[in-house]
Amino acid sequence: MADAATYLGVSPTTVRRMITCGLLPAVQPIREAPWAIRREKLDLEAVQRTVVAIKRGGALPRTRATAQLSLEE
């Protein structure tokens, strides 16, 4: 994850949030194991657009807590 963060120019926390939000495809072979991120996934258009937006001051969507109720219902 640190290598992916360095490549993208963002923090490891940002990479983790991108994975959690489904923006960056990655696999975790075993629970609690490090995430495995394929190099070519870092160059996906959606990933690159997200990184540019973050660097311009934008923010990733916050991950939704499973116990949180929605106001849309």
C-alpha cells in the first residue's frame, strides 16, 4: 500500500479509502493481510481522476457506517 501511495502521490490512508470506496481494485488474500494492488490498476482513469481531484483539494467520499441510517428512506 505504501508503494501505491508513493506512486500516486497520496497518503496510504487515501489509498486505503480508495480501496474501501471501490475506486481502486485490490484484493486482500487473507483477512488482516496487506492489500494486493496490481500496478496497472493504479493507472485506471477513475483512479487518476480521483487523485487529481484530491490534490486540488477535493475529498474522497467518506465510507458509510453500516449502522448509520439514511435520510433518503
